[in-house]
Amino acid sequence: MQHTAMNSRMTVQTIQSALPIVLPCMRNRDLVKRIFANGEQLADLDYLVSILSSLIPAVISTWYEHRQNESAETVYAHVAKCTGLIATALNS
């Protein structure tokens, strides 16, 4: 149990130290365009940037609420599933 608590603290510290770097990058329109637009013109780029920059703190908040018990892979799987559900609901 102590090993898990130590890993959890290290993960929290890593995330906290990365947020000041990650969030401004997510708000960088040109970077987001290169990563997600695949060369296409996106009229909705402001919405995409807003959604992506809001997603990270929301996921971290939920992870905290779950007492930081989930691995990064598990959190990623939850996010992927949920965004897929949103896309399916919006396209139906």
C-alpha cells in the first residue's frame, strides 16, 4: 500500500508540474491545428482548442475524486470511451 501511495504522489507531482507547460500548448492554435486538423481548414478551431484545454483539468479533477487509484492507461481508456460516446450521440 505504501508503494501505491508513493506512486500516486509522484504522479500527482508530475501532473502538477506539467500543467503549466501543457495548458498553454493546448491553447496554441497553430499547434492544435498541426496536431488535430491534418492539414484541413477547421472553421471550428476555437471550439476544438477550448474543448481540449478544458478536458485536461476536468480529467485530472475526476482522477482526484477517484482518489488517484487509476493508472494513466485506465484514465486514457475512460477518456477515449467517453469522447467516443459523445461523438456517437452528436452524430445520431
